Amino acid sequence: MVKPEDIHDLEEARNAIRALQKIVARMEEMQRRIDRLEAENRALKGKVEELTRGGKRQAGPFSRGEPKEAPKKPGQKAGHEARHRATPEKIDRVLKAALPEQCECGGGIVRDDEKKQIQIDVPRPIPVTVTQFDVEIGHCAVCGRRHQGRHEEQTSDALGAAGVQIGPNTLGIAAELKHRHGMSYGALSGLIRSLTGGFTVSRSALARADQRMAERLKPTYERLILRLNKQEVVHVDETGWRVSGRSAWLWVFTSRDIVVYAIDPTRSHDVVERILTKDFAGVLKSDCFTAYDSADLEKIEKSKCLGHLIRRCSELRKDKRGRAVMLSRRVQTLLRYAIRLKQRRQRMSHEFYSQARAWLEKQMDLLLCGRYTDEDNARLARLLKKQRRWLFNFLDHEACDATNNAAERAIRPAVIIRKTNGCNRTPAGAHVHEVIASVLQSWSRQGVNFGVLLSAMMRLRGQVELDFGRLPAMTR
């Protein structure tokens, strides 16, 4: 730095002023950077505090952030067809709602008309039916072999101390509330007692009944896996789970009609290989988790969820300024264009659709050819390069969606159960849940009445293998 006493003429003074101006400009730029970094630091600290609080929270967050400025109006859109509850075919009783004898003013009331109002309700307490089976016991006159009669409504051959059984309707309702709605066995026991006015079923009885139920449904669960391997598209996702207090993972594999859950201690590709065998020739729809990119799954055609990538670009744009926003913005635009292109496929000619598809591929390749100095942008570019061939191949398959929403919807019940019921205490309980929940959700998608079919199934002996294509009409 030049000192005043070293300046001897006007030119040296000017040079000194220019040098000082450069120093001041650099200091101002450094101060602006310091201010920007301090603002980013405060924002990051706020996010860290929010994540820390969220990790300690025992329930889901009430709010996901600031509300939208113009949220959608609740209910159906204007102009939709009016809907009302249909009138039941059977009326059990008719009650008269009579007019009062006189008006409050003292005048007499003249009857002008009569209208109908129908109320649908269930009795409280719910009536409990107790059935006694007089079981005949005998033996063969030749060989002496013991024989025991069995009525078609019985669910067990147990007699003596185990001769008082809980009926299949009660167990079916309990299984549905447990494995679909996430109620604990303790809560189920209290609910049954409350609704029926004193009918007591212990938690252990419900747990043992679920174990027997899962054992009977095991062949049906295996048939679901076989049918899943023949599907054109299978969506997959996974979420954290707990078994015996240890970390595990709940996987979901779903197609249009089938849902298969699998609970495993690992989050590796081995689970995918176990469920989707070598015979699987469809498309595996997933997010960009590394397990799906294993070399052992190389022969399976994959398709990546564009919804995950669009959300990632949106989060990246929040923290970037200037030219650093360009990559995420352009990627987001291309991905959204691909989604709209698939939605409008039926209204386009094959030639125009192919041209639009080729333009998409070219634009994405041009984006990924660039060099990005920003670390986050470089990371996004590496991810897109790695998944490049799986980004737009959903445009070639009619049954393949742009997003993995099907798997996310199928895994949502498990997330609710995790919050309300605390996962599974034992590996045996985890197996029970994956079997019953898979069959229950798959039956529901087929329009099958779970309670009716389960009641009929439990009256059969041994394991039962059910095929959706041959289910009786009474269950639908």
C-alpha cells in the first residue's frame, strides 16, 4: 500500500487513488459476500432447528409450511353433477313424526303434506351371537379310528378347554382395523368391549388369531408375488420400520391390482431380487435410490420418478441465485414437459409424438454436456447422467406413469400404522403384518369384501390359496 509521503507528483497520486479504490471495491464485495453468507447461515440454522424439533416430535407435523396464497376451494368443482345418498331398498321400521297439536301463538295447525326422511344406523350395543355346536364323536367299527363331526360354520376342531372360540366375523373386523387402520391390539380389545356392551376379547387372543390367519393366507401371499412378476409395470418404494426395537425397512411393490408388502432388516437390492424374480420382464418404477441401480438388477428395465426430481429441483432453486438457478429451472421445465407430453399422447399423431420425444432427449443431453462449478448443480448433473436412460422411457410404455405416486399411495397406510401403532415387536409379528396387509390391500383393489371372504376362508381347514379370478360373487 502506498504511503502519502512516498507520493511526489500528480500521476503517482492518481495511481494511489485508483489502487485505494480497488481496495475499497474489494472490501465492499467481501462485505456483500459476508452479509450473504450470514443470511444463508441464519437460514440453515433455522432449518437445522426445525429438523431437530421434527426428530423429537412424537406425531406428524401439523403444518408443512406457509399456506398457499390462493388455495383450492374445498369440495367438488362448480357445475358437477349433484350427488346424494341412495334410498335403501329395505325399510326395517316406520316411525311417525306427528305435528304438534297447536302453534305457539295458540292457533290450530292444519296438515298440508307429508315427506319422508330415512335414517341409516347400526345398533348400539352391537348384538353378539353365541352359537353352540353339538359335535358328534365316534369311531370306526373296523379299525377303531376316531372321527369327529364338523359343521360348515365351524372354524376349529378344538374341544374341551379350547372349546370356546371367537367367531370369524369378529376376527376379520379386528384384522382389518389392525392391519389397515393401525389400531393396536389393546385398543381393539377396548373397542370391541365398548361397541358390544361387554364382549371381552384379550389382546393375546387377537394376536394369536392373526398368526393363524397369516399362516392360512401364506399361499395366497405367495400367489400375489407370482402374479406381481407377470405385471407390465411394478412400482416400488420403501420406508423405515422397527422390528423388536431395531431398525428395519418396509418395502411395497404394487401394480394396478396387486399390493405386496415385505419387511426386511436391510435396504439392499436383495429384497427387490427376492420379490421380483428372474422371470420379471416388466418395468420397475422407482425413485433414484442406489439399491435400484445395482448391477444385479441390470437386466430389469427401470423408469425413474419425475416427481422426485422435480421436487429436488424446486428445493435447489430456493437456495440459489443468478446463473446457479438455470440448471434446476431448465431440468424442471423439461421434466414437466415430458409429463404433459404423456398426458396428451392420445391426441397427437405418432409422428408428432416421436418428434417431441426426440426434442426432449436432445435438450436434456445438451444440458448435461455443460460444466457446472456450483457443487449442488454438479451433484444434480451427475445424478441425471447416471439415470439418463431411465428418465423418458416411460413415454414408450402406455401403462407406465411419469411418477411413482402409486407406490407412495400404497405405502401411506404403513406410515400411518408406524405413527399410531409402533411397528412390530417380533419378527413373527412383522411376517403376520406383511402377509395380512398385502392380501387385504390387494383384495380391496379387486372390489372384494375382506370381512366376508376372510370369514368364509377361516371355516376351511388348513392353508388356503385364493386366486382373484375365481373368487365367489358373494364377496364382491
